[in-house]
Amino acid sequence: MRRIYESNALHRDDEEAHAPSEKERQTKLQALRSVPSSTLSDLLIPRRFRHLPISVSVETDDDEYEVGEPVPFRVTLRNRLPVPISVPTVSPLLWEWTVDGNVEAAEVPIRDPPDEEGTLSFDRGERKEFRKRWDQLFRVSDSEWEPAGVGSYTIGAAINATDAEERGLTDETTVRIVR
């Protein structure tokens, strides 16, 4: 672009709105210095209120699935405020999904996250959508899985924050497995 403006190939006119001007700027443009907006919102919104604009939802395409058919679902985390916000979490694992209360459909612990806090950050009005799939299997040991039987199962999701249930940072949906 610079070559075009420095050449005489363009018509220049200070009076015409859509033509480049002949005048050169007296000062050079400089990058704007700013504070990261998430830092600013963290300073303005107290930690105990940061969960209020955050919503969690879990959705499946159908209510019923055949035995052995994978169950796809969507987890949506959304910031309803027009300002960035961050929610402190109890570990670097920011959120988790469950089937009937078992994390990732496992009846045994599958990971041991470190005992350090994490932060789930959202931009202004941001929506984070995750697509997962439950294969109708429950992990009962490190190498053994059992199939789910016919019946109703609850798929849930929660932000890994202190008192997530009381703060409204969870959601769940129920699916039925049929023959």
C-alpha cells in the first residue's frame, strides 16, 4: 500500500472526501496503550459476584437413543454481560461433564488435577460451545468398560468452581436408552 500512496499514480485532493490527502501528518500514529479488559473487569467486579452473568446449558439432539448408539451432546458456557469476566476455578480443569454423577462416565477417578486454582475467562458476551459424545459405556476400572442398560440417564455439565450447584454454574439433561 505504501508504494501506491508514495507514487504519483493516485489523484490527491484535500477537498475531495474519497481521495487521499496531500497533507502529511505532523505526528506519527502510535499504538494505543491499554489495560487488558479482563483485568479491568476483575478489578471492578467482586469475586463473589463473577458467577452471576455466566450460564451453563447441556443439550442433546434427541431424548431417546437406541442401545449402543452414541449420544452426542453440546455444552454451552455463556457470558451474558457486555464486559469481559473471569470465574475462578478450583483447579486448572475448568469444567467437567458427568453421566449420572460420574465424571466423564467413569466410576473410577480418571485424573488427578493439581491443587492450584485456574480461571475460566470470557470475552464480552462470549459463548463457548463444546461438543462431546457419550458412547453408552461406564468406565469401571482403568481398562474395563461396561455398557449402559435400557433406562434413563442424566448428562450434566458444571464449571469447576466452588459451590457450582448453588451458584447456578451447572446444568443437566435426561436421555432414555431404548431397545
